[in-house]
Amino acid sequence: LLAEALLGDLRFAEAREAALGARSSAPGTPWVTERAERVLARGLELERRAGSPEALALARLAQARRLREQGDEASAEAACRRAFESHPRSDEGRLCAARESLRQGRPAAARELARAVLGGEGEPWLQPFARLVLARALEAEGARARALELYRRVWEEPLGREALRAEAAQAIRRLAPATTLPDAPPLER
């Protein structure tokens, strides 16, 4: 459902409207009603917990995503860092903090934060982001061979994020100039 995608993108008001619309437009379709109800329930849960660290972090992550969409990367990273500060268990916030650590010249801190995301049971879509951050940290620390392995893994499995694949390809070519990469891996993932 569109409502589920909007909720996943932290567009809470839009997700609620889409769920209400889906529920009313398909009253005799149980699977649509059930999924719309789940979206509405999650929205209500977040509203009830509006002051909680998780809800605050989600609001800040949503703000960060909107800022990034507008091209304001610096403000997006600041909002993302605030999300991590308010809810340190947030993997997305943790990755923002890791990127910030890299920018500040602290690859060891970035490495630990990225490894925490990779070692946890978080959202699978964050795995390529975490591998990319970890690869950058390892490269900064001089572990080029391990960084290259991770860049290759991001290139092979970006989970539909072409910008990640392009960034990984650029790093692979920088670290191993003789490497030739096809347009896409044999089994697109």
C-alpha cells in the first residue's frame, strides 16, 4: 500500500491520509483494510508517544530526510545527529553520527557506530549505508583491502540505491584503478 511506503519514509500525515483512503475505497477487501489499520495504529502509537525519545528521533529523522531531498546536506546531517542524540538505539541516527565522525576525522568512532548497525537486527535497507560508512572508516585508517571488500559488497548489493552503487564504484576505482566494473552486477539485488 502507498500508506505503508509513506510511513516507511516517515511521512506520517500523508501515510494516515493514504491509509484512510485505502480503507474507505476497498471496504470489502480484508487484506487492504488490515494493512491500512496497521498503518493507522502505528501512527496513533507515535502520536501517543509524541514526547518519547523514539518519537522525537523519528521526527528528527523525517526532518533530515526532507532536508536531504531539498539538497541541504549539512542541515540534514545536523538533524540526523540530533535524532541519534535523542535516541541512541536508532540505527539511522547512528549512521548519521558515524558520517559526522568521519567528517570530523574520527574514523575509529565511525567504524564502531557502523559495526553496531551491521551487527544489530535493524532495518535491512540500512546495511549498504552501514557498509559504505565502515568502508570509508577503514580506508581512512589505512585498511584499504578490507575497505575495498566492503565497497565491492555495496556495489553488488545496494538494495536499489543507485547513488550508493555509484559511490562504491568510485571508491573501487580509486583504490583499485585496474578494476573494471560492468554496468551492474550479474544478479541485481
